[in-house]
Amino acid sequence: MIDEQDEKRELFQQIESALELNDMSALGQLLAQQRSSDIAEVVELVDNEQRRLMFDALDRPMAAEVLEKVNEATRAELFDLLAEEEINSIISELGHDDVADLLSELPDEIREKALASLSRVDSLEIRKLMSYSKDSAGGIMDPLVISVPANATIAQAVNKIRAAEIDEDFYSVYVVDADGRFLGDVRIRFLLTRPEDEKIGELVDPDTIYIKTDTDQEEVRNIFSKNDLIVVPVLDKDKKLVGRITADRVIEVAVEEAAEDLYVMAGTDPDELDKFSAFHAARIRMTWLLPCLIGTAVTALVMTFFRGKNQMVFVAAAAFVPMIAAISGNAGLQTSAIVVSGLATGHLVALRFGQVFTREVRIALLVALSCGVLGGIACAVLIHARIPENAIEPVRLVFAFGTAMFSAIMVATTLGLLLPFLFRRIGIDPAISSGPLVTTANDSISVAIYMTLALLLAA
């Protein structure tokens, strides 16, 4: 049995063969039989000359789907590759929400020309969508909805559904008052099982979950997850119905949010995916790494400061600095990763900070105590054969090391707990608290704590 990966490799080979032979007829027939998602994967792998040939072989609806599904870096190159008339023709095949997403990636001049090529109604609708923040419910919603007044009958609602030009699946009809304000929804099954002359207003579910246009997309994802939703209406500040968000769009949002958090925690930025340029990616990464370089220099400065205090103790204590920095840094990272994940999924948001703090501090105490004892034992074994007994008292150094390990882990885990909540409160992505900047700061703080305790207790 051929698995999916084998099928994709075979498809890629077939497309490459047609491209090499410049057989546009065979290429067109081959592409017409494929899913747009599979074609998009091939487009990401081939060079620009081959992309040009593939888009020449695609019909406009399929080309629109492929353009939407390729990654941002590939799409940016396609925008440079395609003529303005082609871009205008392709985007005319997409829904308003998808067009708004694509046009937001174009330079202002090309964007305005593309909008000018659309009808006045479509252009105004797309401009309205682009006015919302791209990370908000308004920025990811589909503005095409079916709504009926509360005094309409089931027969009138069904006739409106039949007449609607909408090619997306829908699961309910939204009910509004005379001013367009949202009242609730009516499930499709009621339209099929109730008398035709029954008023829609009598079937409205007033407890329908809805989302405001300015709701962050991460919160939208959490609302869908907690309530097992398939679709949710979107309202403006006046409670007027302006669109809807479906579960498939939320899945895309979840992937985007997870990727963004992963990049931030790794010390880079999703913007590096916008282009293929190695210099562009290197510049973004160095933006994060340079502060880390400064942070490690601070750690070195801390070590230099303690060097002249007690040479023998300094030499003995310095050997265990990497252990202190690594263990405390990773302990803090574990805590921050748990808290950041909880904040992102909404699991910890409903809990009071005091409850989270109490739980994490208990865990930190057990971890710090265990690492302090085990670290002290390791220190005793390692220094026994390396340090003359008349130089310093080994027991005091071991005690200093164990105490310092305990203290450094408690400080690092406390920072790992506090910073995500602090960043979230002041509007900064909590994932940054797990990034290299904070990890480097943890190293400097833990080393300073360790060296201070080592010199005070072992000298």
C-alpha cells in the first residue's frame, strides 16, 4: 500500500518531468487532478521559472487556492513573479476574508490597484476587513453570513438560504432585530422539522455564544476549544452582526499561534519566514542574540568581580558555575514553559495568580531541595581529591554550593512564574519570558547568588 508521502514524492517527480519537457498540456492535466494543498507543497519546492509554468497551467480558481495555501515566503516571491493583472484575476476568485489576508502582504501601491480592480461593494467590504487588527476576530472572520429578522417565518428563512450566494458550509441562521443587532441563532435542523409558517423569533437560542470584533485570535481559539464550537458569530461594538468564524479558520489560527510562540521561545521571529533571504533571517536572529551576548558578558563581569576576594575559594567555586547556571536556568525554563502554555490555552487564566503561585512554589521547593542535596553530594565527591584540606574547609564549600543551588533555583523558578503573568498584563507576548533573553538573565542572577554565598560561607 502506497502511503501519503510516497504519493507526494511520485507527484513531485511527475510534475518535475512535465516541467523539464515543457509539456504544458500534460502539466495542466496532471495539476487538474490534484488537491490544491498538494500543488502548494510542490510550488514551495520548485524554482521561480517552474512556478511560472505551473501557474500558467492552472485555471484561475485553482491558482487562487494554491496562492492562498503556500507559505508566506513563497507567496512573496509569487507576488513578484505574477503580473498585476494576474494577481487581480486570481484574488477575484477568493472570499473577502482571504483577499484581505493576501492584500495585507502586498506593497501599498499594488494593493490599491488590486482593490481598484474589484467592484465598489467588494472593495469597501475588503477595506473594512483590513481595518481590523490581523490578530483579532475581525481580522480572521468571514463577513458572509445569512441573517433573517425575528418576525420572518421558517419558509422565508429557507427561501433566503436558497437565494444566498454562499459556497461555504453553514450550520445555523442568525436572527437580528430591525437595527441589525444580534438576537441569537436558529439551528438548520429546526428549519427542516418545524411548520413553515412558524416564526423564527420563537426558535431563537438567546444564549448563543458570540465574539466581538476586537477579541484576540488566541482567545477566539480558546473559546472554540472550551465550548466545542463549529462556528461562532462576530459582533461589532454595537452588537450588530458583521461576520462569522468557522472551526477550520480557528485551526489555522492555532497553528499560527503555536508557531509564533515556538519562534519567540527559540529566540527568533516569525518574520524570518516572510523571505528566503539568508541575510534577512540572520539579521532577525542576531537581533535576539546580541542582547544575549551582552548578558553573558555581564555574567563574566560578575565572575571577575568576585575573583579578587579569595583566590582559593574562587577557583574551587568557579568549577561549579556551569552546573549552577544550567540547572537553575532549566528549572526556570520548565516553570515558564508550563505557565506560558497555560496562559496560551486559557487553562490558567481562570485561576487566581495566588493559586498558581502556591502550586508552582511547592514544586520549586521540592526541585530546589533535591538539586541542592544532590548537587552538594556531587560537590563533596568532586572536591575531595582536588582541594588540599588545609586550603579551605571542604564541608563549608559543599554547604555553600548546596545552599546556592537551592537559592538559585528558587529565584529562577520564581522569575519563570512571575514574568509570563507580568508580560501578559503589560501587553507583551508571555512566550518571550521563555526566550534566550530571560534565560541569560537567569544565568547572571544565579551565578551572582552562588558566588556571593560561596565566598560568604566558605571563606
